[in-house]
Amino acid sequence: MASTRDRALDAALALVGEQGIRALTHARVDERAGLPKGSTSNWFRTREALVAGVVAWLAETERAEFASGDATPVETPEQLIEALADVIAVQTGPLAPRTRARYALFLEGAGNPELLAPLLAQRRAYVEWTLGILARVGARHPEQAVRTLMAAGDGIVLHRVTVDPDAEIRPVVERAVRACLD
């Protein structure tokens, strides 16, 4: 069974993803997690501490998922297109609330480097993974290509979690990957 702290953090992340950063209060987290009143504040005394805890929890959760990924090795442009389309489909489908929470937390931490650090570290890991794949599949300038591909990916993810959840993924990813290989 998950600890009280883990239950509070899971509930907090869900609240931010579903209702936005303003919904993040100790009382709402306790209620959402089914915890006695005051439980969340035992772990996170201030709202700032709660936000920082949620940021660290999100990064920790995603890092663990990334490290345990059983993904098929990507060796061809077609495999890269499929892998990225699959990741985007999951991030904007079943994990859409968590994706919205990540965006909300990035915005919340825009002026706070300490708060952003875990999210940026997570992003760097994903950039490094993508950079290695781009080099393997033949990108002549993988450092430039990774920025293009990440921007295109961010664009379709943001579009799907905010405007059009049914927007096609694969054609966008395919155009971006092909452009990165030209």
C-alpha cells in the first residue's frame, strides 16, 4: 500500500492536471487522497513546499518509468516515427492529466530555477535519448534536429491536451522526423 505521502502526491498531481495549479491546496489534496485533514500539511508545511513536492514527485515518477521502459530499440526513421507517435498518444491520452500538470508546473516555476530543476533534468534526459536516436537514424546535424523535433512534439502535445484531443499525431511526427533527416 502506498504511503500517506505518496497518496498525497498522487492526489496533488491529479488535482493540478485536472483543475490547474490553483486547485492545489492542502485540504483538497487530503480530500482527494482520502486522507485525514492535515495529513498533507504534515509532509508539506507550506503551499510552496507542496508545489515543490509535486514537481519532484512528477520528475521521480517519470524518471522511473523512463528507466524501466521496455521500448524496442529505434534504429530506423520509421521506428522513430512510430516510437514518438506512440509516446505522444500516451502522453495526450491516458496520461493527459499528468501532461497538463507538467505544463502547469513548468509555468508555475518559470521564475524559480530551484522549482524547475527536476523538470528540466527530466527534459534533458529525454532530449539526450532523442539526440542519440537521431544520430543513429542518420540525422546529419542531430543537435539541431533534436531542437526541431522537440519543438514539434511539444506543439502537438500542447495542441492535443488543450485544443483538439483527437488531432492526428503520426503525420505531424513524420513530417518533423523527415525534416530533421533532410
